[in-house]
Amino acid sequence: MKLFNVRKGLFVYFENELHRVYAVKPMYKKSVHLIRLRDLTQQLASAAEVERYQPKENDSFIFNKKVYTLSKEQKADVGDYILITYPHPDILDHYSLNEIEVVATVENKGVITTNSNGIKHTEYLLMVPGRDENSHPIEYHDLSIAQGDTAYLETSNTIHDLLPIIGDVYQKLDDTSIEAMVVAIQGDIVFLGGGLEVHQEELMDPEKWDFLYNFLDK
């Protein structure tokens, strides 16, 4: 892309993976500042290295180690993630293109997010957990380069590199006071700080544990 076409909020492919532009600083050689959606790590790129993608209904992608499918038909509920695709903020709101926010309150005409933004139902696509079998996966520009085959799309909502790794911090959903970091992994058993031991399958269950961040990325 040309630098004058790159702006904050765009979804772009960089090094074959889906990113969101969070800043453009023309004075630097690597002027495009990116967040990789798969794991929220920051990247630097030049404008020539990125290719724009416009997200749409029924696309599916990985956000913060979890898979979501975009839906226009379903309306958001409290706690849901939404992708703001048609932003029209009022003077008191502060959101922009392709921001991902969490719903705090649902009203007739729209939602209020945890960032206190009022967003109309026509401005967002709902991020439905999981990969719909009829969805269009967009986390990779060229899936053949990334994986070599598409078998993982047919069998799972996650891919191998999203399994727990040392430094990952998780929160227990039935007791939000429990936040623990992965300190060791032995086979399918994951050892968490505080002496907790859980099976890998349980830790990856989105109804039991929520991945927060990786301590080593801080």
C-alpha cells in the first residue's frame, strides 16, 4: 500500500497474518504500527509491506488466542465482543474503525461498551465465539503458506500454536479472583502459579478459563 492510504483502524495483512493498524507515524522508516490480532503482539512495518483487508459478515479469525465468527444478524449481549465496522461516534464517544470492544449494556438502538461508548446496532458486527462451519477464515492471507493444509479448520476452533505456553496468564471464570500464570507444562498437564494443576483441555475451555495475556510479552 501507499503510505497515504494507510490509516488507523485498518485491517491489514503483514507477513501473511491479520493485523490492525493502531498508529501511523510517517517520520519513521517503519511507519505503520500494528497489532497482530492472533495474540495482540505489536509489530512495525512499512506501508509497502501491508495489504488491506475489509472484514465482513461471516469472516472468522483469531483474536487473542480465541476464534470468532462475525455475524450481522445476531445482536450483542452483555459480555460479548463487537467489531466496529461502520463507526459514527457522537461527540462524547471515542471509538474508531475496527476497534474491538466489550458490551456492558444493551439498549434498543445499540449498546454501551465497557469504554463508555454508545454504539448503534448498525455500526458493529458481533464476534460470535467459535468458527462457523460456513465461515471464511481470514487470519492468514495465504493459508497454504501458514499451515500447508486446511485440516485444522475442519477439526478444531483453535490451532496448534494457540495452546498454553509458559508465561500465559489465565483467569478462572467461576472465581475471577483466581489469576494464574503457566509456569510449566508436562504432557497434557499444565502447572499454574500457586500450585494449581489443570488438564490442557480444561484450560482451553472458554467457559472455564479466560486467557488474559502472556507475561513475557509485557
